[in-house]
Amino acid sequence: MDEDTRYEAVRSRDGRFDGAFFFAVETTGIYCRPSCPAVTPKRRNVRFFPTAAAAQGSGFRACRRCRPDAVPGSAEWNVRADAVGRAVRLIADGVVDREGVAGLASRLGYSARQVQRQLTAELGAGPVALARAQRAHTARVLLQTTDLPITEIAFASGFASVRQFNDTVREVYDATPTELRAAAPRGRGARRATPGAGIPIRLAYRGPYQAAALFDQLAREAVPGVEEMSGAPGGRTYRRTLRLPYGTALAAVEERAQGPQAGGGTRPGGWLDARLRLTDPRDLTTAVQRLRRLFDLDADPYAVDERLAADPGLAPLVAARPGLRSPGAVDPLEPAVRALVGVPGAQELVRRYGKALDTPCGSLTHLFPEPAALAEAEPDGPLGALAAALADGTVRLDPGADRDDAQEALLALPGMDPAVAAAVRVRALGDPDVAPPGADVPDTWRPWRSYAVQHLRVAGEWRG
């Protein structure tokens, strides 16, 4: 998009582009999402930025009305498999906060200077600035939804010091942490953290969202002890355990039907309500990003549907389910285990080798087994080979892994089924363009072949 096209999106308050770019107003010093309901600024006063971090780096503060830090992530990073795309996914997972820029560069196979140069050239901000913007968003969520002491929030958000935390919050939100907390909604309908229920989160998405189809799939695949689905269709709650860098979590995500928009049609976006009970608040950002990948919330349904609807065979399916998502995974081992041994086999592995929760919650009793534990207990066969490869790093399936390298490493494992490798590429690596091995699918479905197959599966027209 050129800048004139971006301005037209701003003038029409087009929510399809929320997260794809940001605009700032030089006369007010504020940056916004394209759908901001405020009065449209004059073109000569507007500047455009590819990321919130770039706007912050140029001295603009976040709009308090449209909350540009709460938009879905850019769908571009779902598609791109180059170093920049991989870096963005790793930063979102919290790698810079945990391992620094040197750790990020090591995972990508580049020098820190190369990573800095590439990210700055394309995103207008380097890895530290991108991580800082993410920390600020995490801090706002904790300030406005929990009663944690401000000092604890500073370190839980990933800041190295309270002073750094205070300075960043003032720069990004034009308010002190205390003022930001005081501005949180307190009236009827406000969602606050409670000791038993956890931290409330809104997981934003763009465009239509077929929650029913995704919740149906999660219900079919749920591994007892680790996952559960409760409630009636249209109002279900998916709950699961999470193993995270600093501790564990219980996550609950609510099914939310897509409501009609005044004048017909569907809303240009929405959110799923979630709650997170964390043993360590420092895991909040990572937990949120992993849920976003599981529910495929950063996808661009407009681009997917437009391409797939051009196929006469898929057009009726796309029309019936606009915004159908291709779910991911929170643990790369899970989809592979389900594909290799099925849900009953996975349940038995969880029972035998999964770590038991200190405090079980209903039917949630265990974490999914760690690769090292599974490799030691089940050393034979494709499952043992995969677990050992994940444990020693021979196979990497983290958000920044090179997808082609990962598939090649998977196929090199003894007894690995190409269909399982393809499923892992779709679910664990979030690749939107995977065709099942041996399937004769048209190239016109590119780069959304994973979504095309998902449409066929949901419609009952794909048996592979």
C-alpha cells in the first residue's frame, strides 16, 4: 500500500488494516490504529509507520481512545519465512526479554548487527524497540486488570528496572503507571483479575472468525488431563495447561459468536475472551502469543478468502464459512504425538510421563510431557526419535525455526511419516501454505493451501 491508500483506509476507519500499519498525527503527538473513531486528521499532518514501536521511536504516544497496542498482529508474519518474519515471531514469544538480542541473533543464524539492520530497514525499529513496545503493552494489561504491586508489574513485564518501566510507560501512554491504573474501567462489566479466575485478556482478531469450527476441532483433539472443552456450542470454554519459560499456566478461552453489524454484514473484527492463571507473571506475554497462534488470531481472512473464493470448487465453502482459521499449537510436540499415536495414546503418555500440576483444576491435572522425558521413557520408534531430536535441538520447531529446514530434519528421522511432518509444519510452525503429501491441489490456492485443506476438512470433503 502507498501512503495515499493508507490515508483512505484511515479516512474510512477500515478495521481490516488494524495491525497492518499505524498512523500518527504530528499536531497532537499521538499514534493510532487505522479504525480509530476520532476525527480524521488532515493528510499533511499524518505520518505512517509499519509498527507501533516505530511510532514510539519517533516520539509519538499511544491513543487512549483506540488503544493501538491491542490490535491483532500483522498477518504478514504468518506468511513470511525469511529472517525478518522469523525474528518478529521470536520477539513476540519473548526471546529478546529472556535471551537478549544476542540470543535472538543466534537462533536466526545471523549476527546481532545484521538482525538490527534488517529489522530497522523493514519495520522502522530494531529488536530492542520492538520488545520494548511489547513490554509496554503487557504492563498496561497488568496495571489495568490486576492489583499486583507496581514494582512487581515492572519486572513481570520484562523491564530491567523500575525506572526503565516508569520512563517507558510515561513515554508510550503519556501517563504514569499509577495514572494508567486509575484510568482502568471499574464500572459494570469491567473484567478484573481475581485470585481464582486469573488475568482477563481480550485476544483480538481481524475480520470474520469461525469460532464454532475451531472449537469443534479443539474438542475433537483434546487430550484429557491437559485440555478440556465445556459448555454448549456457541458458549463453550476451552481450558488447558501451559508449560512456559518461567512456570506454568492454566488458560481458559471462551467461544464467542460473530455478531451482525448494523446495516448487515459482519463486524471487521472482534476478540475472544480469555483468562490466564500464571504461576509467574513474567510469562504473560509468551502465554498470550501462544494462545494467539493456537487460535490463529493474526491471520488476514480477507486475503485468504479472496484468493480461495476464486476457485469454483472452494467458493461455496468460503461463502459458507468466511474467516475460517487454521489452528496452530502451543507445544510443538503435541500435534506430532496426536498424529502418531492418536488422542487415546497421547492421553496415556500424559498420564505416564506428563508432569502433574501442584494443584489440579477440575479435569486438568498434567502438563504435556517434555521432549526429554518422553525420549528417555519411549526411546524406540518414530515418537522416540522425534522427542530426542526436539530435546537435543536436531529438530527446531520454535516460532523462529526455518520451516524448510525443520521439515527436512523431520523427514530425516527414522520412521517419520511425511503426512505427520506436514501436519507438524502446519500446526507447530504455523505455515499457511502446506499441501498434504501426495495430494493433487492446484497452485492457484497458494499461498493459502493450509486454509484450503481446512475448508475441505470442515465441510467433510477431505479424508486425508
